[in-house]
Amino acid sequence: MAENKYYQVKNISTNFVKKRSDMSIKLAKQKGLSVAIAVVDWSGNLVSFIRMDNASIVSIEVASQKARSAAYLKEPSKVFEDFVNAVGVRDSSGE
């Protein structure tokens, strides 16, 4: 399985976004997936968004929130996912 790449840059150019988005679409097609791709700047503001044909409607919000989470945490969203899976999630009652 290919290693996931995480890019963190302070000033993101249109050219950079286009190249990375094109690479992501190509990889998704190779895997037979239809995905949504959200790109945010270092502060979590949306820079670019692409939803491939047949991608789920829910993928719009998921992609956007994952991108923002990565920007806010300054880490790939996978780091947060691994943390949640390791410690579990409790509701407000502590359960």
C-alpha cells in the first residue's frame, strides 16, 4: 500500500493545489474510488475542493473537516484518528 503523504506549507499556491489534487484523483481512480478532496491553508481556510463523480454526498463534509482538523492540529488527521481509537470516545456521562 502506498504511503499517505501529508504536506504542510504556509503559503499554498494554486499550482501546488492543482498538482496534488490531480495526483489524488489519479490515485483514487487507480483504486476504483470516488472521493472528495478538500485543500485548506495553514489556518484551515478552504483553498480548493473537488468531489469526483459518484462520490458520496457525505464525503463533502468529511473531506472538509479532515482537512481542517489536520491544519488545526498541524498533523495528518490519521494521528487524531489513531488517538481516538487508542483511548476510546466517551459521551458526556463518562461512558
